[in-house]
Amino acid sequence: MSVLVVGLSHKSASVGVLERAVVSGDALGKLLRDVSQAPNVAGAFVVSTCNRAEVYAEVDKFHGGVSSICELLARHSGIALGELTPHLYVHYEDRAVQHLLAVACGLESMVVGESQILGQVRQALAVARGHGTLSRGLGEVGALALRAAKRAHTETGIDHAGANLVSVGIGLALGKLGRPLAGADRDGPLTGLRVLVVGAGSMSSLAATTAARMGADHIVVANRTPDRAGRLAAAVSGSTADLASMAGPIADSDLVISCTGAAGIVISADLVAETLRERGGEGAPRPLVLLDLAMPRDVEAAVGDLPGVDVVGLESLGERDEPDLAGLAARDADVAAVRAIVAEEFAARVSAIQAARVAPTVVALRAKAAKVVDVELARLAGRLRPEDHRTLSEVDRAMRRVVDKLLHAPTVRVKELAGSPGGDSYEDALRVLFDLDPAVVAAVTQADTAPVDADAAGKEEM
């Protein structure tokens, strides 16, 4: 079985296409079920964020797997296959594994180095495990990706060099408000500004805490569930608002950050137009910026056409001018260090796979050697007197130590050489030199690949 990924991201599709392709909740469960039950597919998990929608699958046939997944993505997104296909990319086997590692480490994110993707990949694996679609192979690859990402965030400065979408979005919003992020008030770039956060999920929590850290005068949280809004507001010493009555809170705000999981528009042009009348007073209303980090979008596109109102959406982040965000972008040295970790972890996986490939031959060799020792000890035991039993025990231990020492070097070496050019020939030579029965080697291989509890795969890294 091989790993296959089919997906689209901010690099291959517009925000409009991405927000139609995103899957969550019950729709995600249905997609997982349908993909895992498709021909040629043994397991699947889906990474679906505001930047990407990717299906990872373990397949036994490349073309059959690609065809099934593309059709299912089109069906579940409601996008015609012919319209969706130009935005899709496909990675297979080693390239698929390397892609997942890079994604988990934040190297493929809209803002390189952002750390949210690590939690999103972890959640994608957990959801697949909960639905019973995470195969053993995918569980192992997922655990590898999480381990690489954890190393990236603990062994490099990517956390400090890389910015998350919220930080970058607030930076762009401050520019719209005429307050550059760099060189802002010593108390924080949001000092003197009131912020409304719409939503109370992980992205909204990050938005609220970031706004608080940047010195916002007051933070209001509006959410469908009052309890969650209350907990988040309390964490940032803010207050709450009713999601159904946001005209007042929006009118009082300078910056609105919206990142809900709603399927439709949350902030309409009519609602914002109503708030402008409350904010207006004499002359033009004071500036209002709405930062829309939701996928699909929360803020109606027409809001940006209202006087004194700017909308910063995900497409704005994709079009940002990097030199203006130099202080937020990941430094080249940190990115290079993370890429080195990805390469190292991938190389370790390749070595482990190669070693595992020759392991049945090594096991069969040691089993044959043990059998030879057993036969010789049995023959010797028949010739010794009963009182020589202690001597036989010493001989037993000595013979097994000799065999272990003789076999140690060739078995270790054949594992090391397995990944070199012509590595198969070393394994073949071992079988021929020691006259190993191919049926025994095959039996060991079958035992080694027996199914395991998918819930245990990668549990340490979860």
C-alpha cells in the first residue's frame, strides 16, 4: 500500500474555490467514510482548513485512488469535476509523505511558519481515528508528521520568526487604520482601539489573545454559544455580545475579527450599513476594518464597498507584500532549519522501511541458527550423565553467545546496506549463503504485517 494525497490549497485555488471545497462537521465524516470505502483505498484522513482541503489516503493503485478521490471531492464540495480538477494537486508515495511533513511544519502555509497547522493536522488524525478510517500506515505517517512539527517548533526559531494568520491579518488591518505595526505605541499597536471578535473557536481564541497582547483597549466576544463566549471574554478581561444583535458592538468597534465555522454570511452589508449610521455623527464615519479569517467567509463582499469600511480577507493575506511584513515573516535561516528537520525525519523513515524489508530474512536466519543450536544441544544432552546438567547449561549459554556474536555484524550490515544501490542483492546473498527457506521468510513477513489496532498507531505523538 502507498500514501496518496489529493487536494487544493491557497497556492492552487482562489479563496472562492477554497471556501466551496472546505468540509467540516458531518460533511467531513461523510467524506471520510466515502473515501475509505472507495475501491483501492485502505484508509483516509482529511486536512481541511481555511488554506487547504487535502485528502490523504492509503491506496493499492495510484490511478484508481486518484480517480475515486477526485470524484468524491467534487461530489462533496458541489463543484463540478471539470471545474475542480485544474486546482487539484497530487502527490504519491515519498512525495506525499514529504508534503505532509512540510504542511505540518508550516512550510506550506500562507504565512510560512505559522503554528496553528500543527493542531489542525493533529485534529485531522484524531477525527479519522474516531471514524475508524485511519489505517495503520496513515497513523504511522501522521505520527511522523507530528513529531517533525514538534521538533520544528522546539529546535528552531520558527515560532518567533513565523507569524500566524491572525498576526499578519491584524498587521494589514492596522495599515488600513493608518497605524503601522512597526513603531507603534510602546503599549501595543492596538492601544486605544476596541476589538470585536466574532466566534469562540480556536482561531477566535487566538485572535482574542493576540489582540489583548497587542494592547487593545477592550475586547468583545460574540458567539452562538454564550458560555464559550463568556469563557473567552473572561480570559482577556473583555465582555460578551449577542451574536444575533451585533449592530451595537460593531458600531462601537474599530476592528472586527470574524472567524466562525458558519456555513453562510454572518456579517452582512445591511448590518454594517446600519452600524455606520450609529458611528457617523458629523461628517464621515470613523474608519472600520473587518478582518475575515473564516472559510467560508463570514463577511459579505459588499461590505467593502461601504464608505469608511475596509475588509481584509484571506485573499488579502495571499496578496500581501512580503517586504512590508518582514518583521512577521519567517527568517530564511529558520525555514532552512525546519526543512533540514523534515529531510532528516523523512530519511529516518526511509531507513526504517528498508530495514523492515530485510527484517524477515534476518529473523529467519536467527531462527535457523537457534534451531541448529537446539539440535546440537539435544544431541549432546543424550551423551551426558545426569550429574552433568549444570555443565550443559553453561554450554547452552556459551553456544548462544557465540551465535549471536557471529550473526550480529552481518545482520546489522545487511539492514544498513538495504537502502544502498543494489540493496536487494545483499538480502538475496544472505538467503543463499545460509540456505534459508523462502517459505519461512514469507511466513515471517506475513506475521509482521498483520493488522493492528489503528487507535494505537501514532498514539505517542498525539
